[in-house]
Amino acid sequence: MAELKKLGRYEIDKVLGKGGMGIVYKGHDPEIDRTVAIKTVHFDASLPEEHRETLKKRFFQEVRAVGKLLHQNIATIFDVGSYEGVNFFTMEYVEGMTVQDLMASQNRPSIESAVSFIIQASEALHYAHQQGVIHRDIKPANIMVLSDGRIKLMDFGIAKVTQESSQGPEMATQAGFIMGTPNYMSPEQITGKKVDGRSDIFSLAVILYEFVAGKKPFFDENMSSTLFKIVNEDPLEPIKIRGAIPRGLNEIIVKALKKKPEERYQSGQEFAAALRNFQARADAGAVDPFTREFGQSEAAITQLLFNNCYAFENFTDEEFSEIFKICEKHNFKAGEVIYKENTIRSGLYVVISGKVEIFQEIDGKKVVLSAVENGQCFGEMTVIKQFPSTTFAASVTNSFIISVGEKALKRAGTGIYFKVFRNIAVGLLNKVIKCDQRVGEFIRKASS
């Protein structure tokens, strides 16, 4: 397809993404001066023309049904049409990050945030199901998280209308019209059984599992094996992958992933209610000693370090628990110096909350070298070898910091000590390589 500049009255700005069914553009509606997302949908040209026309009619029918949905957590569809052979629909333009991008980012959301996202999605799905619309393709890429923490369900464009229409019984899924993404499909989708709203709940539970456990419940390099697992095998309970997952949340996820729809939560509202009850119990419960001492739950801090601190790469929950036992805890006020230049010390520091600047004083002037924030570490080179510090470290804000010395690491066991040692050595090597590349680039520019 040639590069599009317009689709009907809509002006094309840029491509936002491409998929198997079409392309998503950022566009502009000049008639009402509104930014929109435009999604084109194409059908396999090798299919018989009659078949393609049937699919096109089905597409228009479904988009019109979804266009009736008005909910704060569902991206609104504005228009549907066809222009010079291109089928498309326009929808609310949403700025944010997809759950897929969030899960892959360094700043992976906490368990609490993940539960909040899934509650919103579940309530939005309940609303859609009441209107007779099933999403059928719930996956991380179809949930957008806005900067204020709200979510928007996207891509209802291939939803299946469950209400009886004037055309009679519901149409079976046909070749050329993909319904669902394998890793997130329900057993009944895979086996071709009748699908209702409980299928969407299953898919949403798969996302919640992946959010909190850090891996998919059903996965194999071979797609056929993945589909077999979804239909026939119970996944490992998420709490057995990450021990910091609250037991109550673990039980909710296990129920939502039952093979038989009648054994799951029966509606999005019921699933959301279970998660809200879990939130309420967690909020009302007595503060455990760890939270009282560290200011956050062990699960939250484990997740923070797991996502951001390279010194603890590939640590298990048990190893993190050992680190929390042996570390020293420090509260620094804004502007307070943590250590000075030429100080001899041993061990690394990790910022749990707050911000720290690493700097030098050159000719009486402060030269900031780096800023260290939540979950990141500094001073780690002294784990490998003790030597006088060449920098200052000072807290920019009120900060809570933990430190782990070399002797404490050795007391924790050779396994933990050598794991930290190796991670730091690899991290420093990567820094040296980058520095060497920059020096080489500088020399090339200087000599040219």
C-alpha cells in the first residue's frame, strides 16, 4: 500500500504501529479540529471476493456495535468507513504506555499498581459485556496506561457481537479474520467452543499473572505446545515463582485461570470485586515489621530492586530477603552528605526512596557526575576493592537508603557474595567498554 496522506476527510500525521490486520495512524479530523487514531483493516486478497465482502460487512457491524460503548476506560470509536478501497475506523487518540511496554521497562509497575490496572480493565469489560460486546483479544498491547494511572482498553475493533442480530445465529470465525492472541487466549477460544465474557476474564487473569510473577503462565517456544498447555495444563501458582506475591492475590489469580468458565469469576464485576476486597484487606491489615522498618512492603522493594539494581540481577526472592536482613538502613535529609571524597569504605548503597547526586569538587566548583534514584545503586566498586573514594555523594531530597558491606555479604554466604561480585564486575566492564567507545569516537572526530 502506498503511503497515505488522507483517508476521506482525515489527514494522516504518522504511523503509530503495524499489525497483521492493518496499520494504526495518528491523524487529524479538520472538521472538528480533533486528533484521532486511525486504524486500517485489510482482508486477505487471496480470499474469494464474496468471502471478503462478508468479512467487510461483519467488520462494519462490529465496529458500529463497539462505537456505542461509552466508558472512561474504553477508547471511544468515532467513525467507520471505506475510502478508495481502504477500510478504516477512527478512535480516541490516547497518549501513554501499553501494559506490554510497561512490563518490559526498567521501571516495572508494583503489584499494587498492577492490581489497580486490572480492576479498571475488568470493570470496563463488565460494561462492554452488558452491552453484548466481547473483546476477544485482551493482551498487554491492548491496554494503555495514561500518566495519571487510568487505563484505556484498546482495539475493540475485532470484538464479537453476542446479541442476536437480524442476520440470525452468530457467524463462525473465518480465515482472514484473526480472533485472539495465542498466549492470552482462553481454552474455549482455542477449542472453538462458544465464547462469552468469561473468556475475556481469563485473558485478563493471564496478564495479571504475568504482571506479578514476571513470566507468562502458559508459554512454550512452540505455539502448538503453548495452546496445548492453555487447554490442558494448570500453570504453576504465581506465588511459587515469586514468594513475595500476597497469598490472597495468588488465590484470586488461580481461580480466574480455571479451565472451565463456570469455575472462574462469572463477570468482570465479580473479578473486580474480588481484587478490591484484596486491596481493602491489604490496606486495613496491620503493618508488618518489614514495612514498618523499610517504609514499603517487602514485595514492593523486591520488585524495585529487581527492576532497577544491576548488582542484584537474577536474585531470587530468598536472596533478596537475605539482603534485607544483613543491610544497614539510613535516613538522610536533603543536602546531607553521605560520604566525602577520599573516604575509605566498603560496600554498596541502594536508594529505596529519594534522590542522590554523585559529584566532584573541581577548582572549588561542584561538578555533578550522575544522579541516583529509586532502586538504583552507587558506591558499588568498593565491593570489589577498597580504595579512597574519588567522589562525593549527597542526598538531594530526604532519602531512605540501605547499604551492604563486603563483610556482611560474605556472611550471607558465598553464593550471594559471588553473585553480587559478578554482577558488579560485569556492570563495570560494560561501563569501561562504553567509555572506550566514546574515547575512540572522540579521537576519530579530533583527527578528522
